[in-house]
Amino acid sequence: MENYFKSFGKGKKTIQTITDECVSYTRVSGAKQMDGLSLEVQLNGINEYANKYKYKIQEYFGGTYESAATDERKEFKRMIKYLKTTKRKISKILVYSLERFSRNENSIWLSSQLRTLGIEIISVTQPIDTSNPSGIMQQKMLFIFGEFDNQLRRQKSMAGIKEHLMQGEWCTRPPVGYDIVKVNRERKIVANETGNIIKKMFYWKVKERLPNVEIQTRLKSYKLNYCLRRIAEILCNPFYCGKLTHKALEGEVVNGKHEKLISEAIFLEANNIMAEKKIGLQTKKERKEIALKRFVKCSNCNQPMRGYISNSWDVPYYKCNTIGCKCNRNANIINSQFESMLDGYKVSNEILPFIKDQLFLTFQEHNASLIENESIVKSHLKELQSKIERLEERFILEEITADLYNKYKDKFVKEIAEISSQLKENQIEMSKVEDYINYSLDFCSNLSKIWACGDYNQRQELQNILFEKGIIYNRQKDECRSVEQNEFIYTIAQLSKETPTFGEQKKNNLTPTSVRSCRAQSRHVYSSRLRSK
């Protein structure tokens, strides 16, 4: 009996496999730090710890300089991939200290993710037992302290960089075209041979108004293979006209002390020319004549047909891409056939009033509970309002004190405000419902005209709503047919087709209820046809 009830238990029993297999990760922040034998000290410390506790180090990672401020580290990523894919039961990552593992805001998240894999991060110089909540909290605090230390260092370094930039001195590596030289022990940034070619780029843009593609071709003759994006970045960099821009300057632009390649006037004129044309890839505007491309499918191979414009005659075509299939047709003819298909879904004007009534009744049925709830809420509002009036009356007659009056009045006013806000959100405006119904039916009555007058995007949006799975074109019969229609549009079209068969007497006796039954009957016929297919 007891075992039977265990089947109703919730939660999974976590079983952590603790093994003596582990990996090692060592890291220094930069190439200069490697000279201090930091990597060797870390590795010796990890090996001594592993020997002491008889851990088997299966793989060594790191051994190079990688910044801990970001997880975009090759050795670090290689280690994480190894832990996720290896068949060995690794349960520990040995590091010299936790700051050697990671010093960014993702460190806590990453440690928790590794913990779900049954892997713990062990610092050989910071012994912490992470098998209990207290130890996990201590480890998280050390990660937070590491991130805090990074933020402090960044703040100090950015302050120093900003001070140098405000004096016109560029602290970091200069852009392409410049070299750093020392003259009388003074650091200077001067133009090199590539800088002279970059200078020509600006003059090509200003004097000859060359597009970036032509500039790219000319640069190849100078053995410079720059992509279009690289060329645009160079032409938009004010460094070449003696201006300094940096995120440490917080939007300010200062004059630099480095050598100028061009004047400010040349730089501004080059950027004004580029502003006239969009930089980057140009998007080709689609022609509405081929709006059915990838929507119409070949009947032989059931593959989407592509649309193209004949360069010789400027005539649109739809063509099947299947090798050996010769399904190719003038797009104007297929578009005309598609418009004729849409005419088959046109709603008859004779039945429009009955469909409107039916849609209105259907809406009321679906929202009956909402309307009923609205009346209850309104009665509750009246009750609260009467309570406030009664409260004011008792206060005037000195039956209650001012404190009680203010207490309960504030309470009732707050309830009224909340209920009124809720009522406003859920309130149904029947006039708008009627407008929506009229708009929808007017839309259904002019499907072919709307599609014919629409642009490329409007046509595609309409045809995808009506025929979600597209249409089929048969080249032998030269005709289009639908795969699966929108049920609402199909039902209304069926009612429109059946209306003339009713006769005058039946039309006069037609009611919303009878329209509803016709709609249900049409839907049943439609479903039967789908099953037969």
C-alpha cells in the first residue's frame, strides 16, 4: 500500500555522483602578468591540492592569458564544451582562486548551471564546502566581490582615459592608417603609408563621388582588401580629421593632438555624400505582379513556384524550380485566375442583413457571461455609492466620529475606483461591434478588388489569410484551385450561393436562427469534402 502511494509523490529525487575525476583551469589577465610566473604558481597549487585529496585531473585547460570580464574565452569555452560532452564523470573544476574562474555578472549563474550537471567549482586557496547552502552563499559572495573589484578598476581606468582624452591624447591603439612612435621619449601618433591611401579614399568620395563599391575596387590595386562595411567605418571616423570620439567622453567630441589626414570640411562633405545614399545593402522593392510567388504551387511536384521579371520583355512570370518540370506561366494570367477564384467567395447583397444579425447574436452568445458580469458590477457600484451617502448622513448627524468617517469613506472610494477601472477595461461597446461586423462583411464582399488594388505586401497578407496552405496551379488544365480555405469566408460564400434557391417565400421567412443552421450545414459539407480528399 505504501509503495502504491509513492506513485503520487511530487518532485524528483536528485542523486549527485561524487567522483575523484576533475579538470584544471588556470588563467592570467594579460601577457604582462605571465612574466610573474602566475600560471606556474596556479598549476603547482592545483596539482598539490589534487595530490593531497587524491583527485585525478583528466584534462588541463587555460595556460594562457584571458580576460575574466567576459566569457568570450577560447580555453574557457573549450572547457565548458568538454564538461557537457565528455563521457567521464567529472564532478569538480579545480582553480587556484575563484577570481581566476570568472569575474563577471554571469559567474553566479554559470556556477549554478554547472551544479545542475553535478559539477562544483573548487578553489584551492579558498576552501569552501558547497554541499550546503552556507557554502554556496560564501562562494556567491566571493563571485560578487570579484565583479565589484572589476567595476572599481573599470571606473578608475575610464576616469584616467577620459582625462587623457580631454587633453587631446589618444590612449589606446589608433585606427588603421596610424602608427605609435616615440620622439624624445614622447608618445606620438603619426600617419603611415596606409594612412596616405586612406586620405585618397576621402578625396575619391568628395571629388569623384565614387560609391563604396568602386572605392573597394581601387583599394585592391593598392593591395588593401577592405569589405564595404570596413570602408564605411573608415569614412565615418572623425579621427582622420583630428577629432576624438570615445565612450569615456560620454558623447563629447574633442580636438586631438595627433596628425590629421584630411580637413574637417573634406570629412563633413564625404559624410554628406554618403548620407544621400544608404550605406550597406540595398533592398530591392518587390513587384506586386509576382505577389503569388512561393504561394502558388506546381500541381505536378507540389513545390512552390518562384516569381521573376523577364529582363527582355519586362513581363512577370511564375516558374517551378524542380529540374525537368516545365511549369512556367505568365504571372498576369495566373493573377487573373486568382482574382476569379476570389470572386467565387463574394458575399451576396441579399443575405448580408441576415449574416449581420447572426454575427451580432453570435457575439452576444459568446460574451453573455461578460455582459451579465457587467450588470453585477454596476449594481455593486450603486451599492457602494449608497454606502458613502449613508456614511455622510451619519457623520452629519454626529453618529460617527471624523476618524471613522474618513477611514470608511477612503475605503469605499478606493473600491469604486478599482471597480470602475475594471469595468472600463471589460466594457463592451456594441456600436463598435457593429462597425467591426460591417467592416468585415464589406471586406468579404470585395475580396478580388482589394487584392487587385493592393501592393505586394498587402496582396500577400490577404492571400495568406484566405488560403493558409496556398493554391495549386495545373499547367495542363491551365487553372488554379485552392487547398484549404478560410472557414469563415467559405461558409459565408456557401450561404450566398444557396440564397437564390430559397425562393421568395423562404427569403421573407429567413431569420438569424435559420441562417445559423445553414451555416452549420455548410460547415458539415465542407468538413465532409476535406475528409473525402
